[in-house]
Amino acid sequence: MSETTASVESTIREALGVIRPDAMGIRGDADLAQEADLDSAEVMDLVMEIEDRLDLSIPVETMAQARTIDELCAGIVQLKHGTP
């Protein structure tokens, strides 16, 4: 895991801790909506928290394709590196 990936994952977990503290320790491959028990409003709160912490805008497509922490992390790392 690269330093960037580790940093992004840590940021996602910290943001998740703000929204749903008991879900911070879920596996990276666990479904966020199911395992973290996030409703659609909490998912949007999570996105806003991550965007604020990383100072970037996460496209709707990235969120729609990311069902797990690992997938969300990969999508954000791609955004940070400017790759589609």
C-alpha cells in the first residue's frame, strides 16, 4: 500500500468515525452501506467530510462505483493523481 493510499484510507476511516463511530474498524472490503449501516443522508455526510479533509470534490460517479472502503479509497487516489 502506497503512502498516498494509506493516507486516503486513514482519512476515510476518520470521516467515517465522525458519521458512525462504531463503524471505523470495518474491513476494507466490507460493504459500506450494509456493514457501517449508512443511510443515503449519512453517505452524503461522509462524502462531505472526506471532501473537506482532502480538499477535493468527489464526483457522484466515484461514489456510485465505490461500495467498500477499498473501492472508495482507490477512486479517491485516482482523483488525486488525475487519472480517470
